[in-house]
Amino acid sequence: METVLYRKRAENVETEALHARSASDEPIAGVYSTVHETGPLSPELFYPIVTAQEMVTWMHWLPTAIVFDRAQLQSPLEVLSTLKRLQAPSEVVQEFQWAWKLDLFEEYEVRTPVRRDPRDPLLLGRMGGHSYRMALWGESLLPLERIRALVEQSLAIRARAARGHLWCTAGGTLLGLAVGVWLGQVTPESQPVATSLLFTGLGFFLTWFPTFMYTPENRQHDFLDRYRC
């Protein structure tokens, strides 16, 4: 299984020492001691921050978010259970444990596709309103630029489908209104207003219902699913 770990190399003496201690067999108490000596650690020292534009891409590519608030968790077991269910490789599990022990993040977030099997999950850490990429794994990983291009195409498909459904619904409603008015005029014993309203509603329903069953979002995700295989 292909795995991408996003932890950066330390760029100063203090963080390099911290890396060395955390990577060794030294007890974690030694790492905490280093943290206390150097002060709170910024996640930006270790992981790339997710920009707003990139976050939009991930939200469409992997729409389902599973969020774990560290303040509400007594232990990392719940996160580890989710990672195991998502078949996270051992290096991803170790990366999460490393960040957990250093208390780098307030929250952890796992993003997966909204439907079918949860392919190519992304692990994020969240701190101070920002998200940081920690790990990505799966069988069909694509470069971020390729994912961004596919998401942009999917959004264009979604927008076209929304416009098409709007025009179709409007056309069906107007056609129903025209038929209702015509029947109200050629059928003297009928009630023209009631007939017009009835066929207007019927025309709206018959053209709106397919949109309800197969939304523009469905079209978008059907397109993206072809590239998540």
C-alpha cells in the first residue's frame, strides 16, 4: 500500500534534538522534558499547513470527515481503532502516536470519500484553526495537482448539471401551466384556475423528481469515483 508521510525535517537545533529523541528508544518522558525546556511546539515545524484552497480540494475529493477532539478523549484508542478500520499502514499509526505523545494538535481529522469503500484516507492534525497534512495512504494515490484538476472538473460538471436541472424544471413547470390554461379554456365545465394549478404542479413534480433522485452532487461524485479506483 502506497503511503505518504508529510513530516518535515527539523530546521533548527532544538527541533532536531527533539526528532532525535523521539526517533530513538529513549522513554517518551525525555521527549516531554525537551518540550518543556523549549516551550510549546508549533505544528508548522513538522507538518505542512493546509491552505484554504487546498482544503476545498480535499473537502470535495474526500468529503467525509471523522473528527477526534483530543480534549474529549481519554486515550488515543478511538483514533487508533479508526486507523485500523481504514487499514492504515504501521508507519501512519506510528506517525499519529508520535504527534499524540508530543501533544501537537487539538484535534485529529480523517477524511475519506463519501460513498463506497473509504479509499485513500487522509490524516490531518488541527491546531489553532489551522489544519496540517500528516499522512495519506491507499492503493490509488494521485498527486495533489492531479486531484485539484479533477475536483475543478467535477465542480464544472456539478454546476452544469445544476443549471440543466433548473432549466428543465422551469420548462416543465411552464409547460404544465400552458397545458392547464389550455384545458381550462377548452373545457367549460372545469375550473380554469384549479386546472392550471394542478397541471403546473404536475409539470414541476415530473421534472423536479429526477433531480431529487439524482442530484448535481451525485453527478460530481460519480465523476470523481472513476478516478478513486
